[in-house]
Amino acid sequence: MATLREQWLSVSTELLVRATRGICAGSVLNAELGRAVTRARIEEWAGVLSLYEPQLSLVSLAEPRTEPRTEPQNEPVAVGATA
């Protein structure tokens, strides 16, 4: 019985190690794929942005100036009664 237990522990440990390696390898692969996709999207948007650069140079990126708002004054209005 002790031998069977040792074999079971050995096999289960080996399976756990293999599964962990597979998960780690999958995580690394997913991370690399994610970085590649992100890099491609940045390059695509850089190409799109370059199409608009002439127009963007005409746009002021400064804070817009706003005049102080004045609230409209409510004037009393005579309401006539109708019969």
C-alpha cells in the first residue's frame, strides 16, 4: 500500500508540474500575442492620424476662452385672467 501511495504521489506531482508548465506557456503566448495585436493597432492608428495631421495643425489645442455667463433676469409678467 505504501508503494502504491508513493507512485500515486509521484504521478500526481508530475501531472501537476506538466499542467503548470502548460498554463505558464499559454500565459506567455497570450501575452506575446496581446502585445503584437496592440503594436499593430498602434501602427494602424498612427497611419490614420497621419492623414489628419494637416487639419490638426490648424486646430488650436489651447484652453477655449469663455466669456463670463450672465444669467437672464426674470422680469415680472402680468398674467391676465380670462373668463
